[in-house]
Amino acid sequence: MKNFLCLFILTYLILGCGSLPKSQESSLYKPLEPTISGRFTDIPIPGGFKLLQNESYSFFTDNVRVAVLKYSGRADAERVINFYKEQMPIYNWDLINIIEYGRRLLNFENEKESCIISIEPKKFSTKITISLGPKTAKKIEKPIK
């Protein structure tokens, strides 16, 4: 009887975990929506992500913006990457490159600024770090003769 009960529970767990409810299943593939609670109006934040106040800072004047803003949320890292690839061009940011090494770095630029978005998958969440600053002036080097 004990073996039968263990077999029944094991079968129930395997079959019960085999599929997600339709509402959760479809939300895994649904694009993330931008939220309006971001610090800057031209850098979108995925809906459901919360600012980590103690780990973030920003400084801006009329001419210069500098910030490191950290957010945490439950969306899958791949969805967050797709969110930024789709949303940043809407706000006049050009994707320069993507670097992958466990976490992902997306480098964007506009006329005056550089924005690096780090996306780090955690055990039960995803952490986003947005680093914003002025673009460095390109230095023209004379060739060595």
C-alpha cells in the first residue's frame, strides 16, 4: 500500500507539472510592455520591474545625464533582451552590439549619450542595470611613422 501511494503521488506530480495553465503559458511568450515609471522618459523599463533604490543613482543637469539604475523583475531574460531590442530604437537609440557571457550587455548610443543595459538572469528573477553617460569624444590619432 505504501508503494502504491508513493507511485500515485509521483505520477500526479509528473503529470501535474507537465503543463502550465493556458494563461501562464501564453504570458511566457507575450512581449513585455514598457512602463511609465522610469527615471528617464527616453529609456523604457519593462512593466513589472521595480527600481532597486539602494543600488541606484542618477545625476543630471541641462546638458549631462549620468546614471546607474538597477531594476529587478520576474520576466525571463530573453524576453527582457527582446524588449530592449524592440523598444530602444523607438526612443532614438541605436544598438551598437550585444555581448553575451552569462549576463548580456546591450550597448546603445544616440547623438550625445551611451547607454549600456546589463541583463542578468537570477534564480527566480532578472536583474537589469542601466548605465547612462555622455559619449566620449572620438580621438583622432596620427599614424606612427
